[in-house]
Amino acid sequence: MVRQSRLKDAERVTRLVMSVILLTAGTSKFVSDGGFADYYAGQFAGELRIVLPAVLVTAYLAVIPFIEIGLGIALLVTRLKPYTVYAWFGFMLSLLVGHYVLQEWSSVNQMLNYFFLGLLCLVLPNHEHWLSRDSE
């Protein structure tokens, strides 16, 4: 049988990976000098089956880096885990919908990996504090 502390260690690693994914993505968008938002605004302006209002697309593209950085930092706070994991699901769902609207089917399928990562983090128990190991 796997010891409880090993499962808690696995949760810590999972949450760290989720955080690094978000922090890296958010940082890369900030240093792209608007390239991220410009590129995707152009993609959403193309001929698509589902047309979203340009103001909605532009506004959401502008806040995505802030969401990524904020959520990436929040995932590092153990007592926020119940909220941040559900925020992760909501954010990933919004990205999945965006890829669906853009008809990027392989990206839609690849988003499932992020949901599984969140599910793993959700079901695994966590240590009381980020840098300490709980006694058994």
C-alpha cells in the first residue's frame, strides 16, 4: 500500500507542475509585446462557424496573462487549493471553448490532459504546508 505521505508528495508535484505551466504561459504572453493577443484576435476574426463579438475576444485576450500569473501563484498556496483547482478547471474550460470556436480539434483534444492534471491534483491529499512534510 502506498503511504499517505507519498500521495501528498505527488499532489505537491502535480500542483507545482500546474503552477509552472501557468507562470510560464503568462510570462511568455507578457514578453510577447502584444503578439499573443494580436495573433489570436486575428484568428477569431477569421471565417468561423461561431462568431464571437470582437470586444469580448479582445477583452479576454487582454486578461489571460493576468489570470495565468495570478492562478499560477495562487496554486502555490496550499490553503487556497480547493479554490484554485476549480479555477484551473474553469480557465482550462474557457481555453477549450476558444480552441473549439477556432475549430482547432487537435488542441481541443490536447486540453483534456490539463483537465486530467487538475483531477489528479483534486483527488490527491495535500500536506498541511508547502515546505513541510506531515507526520504519519
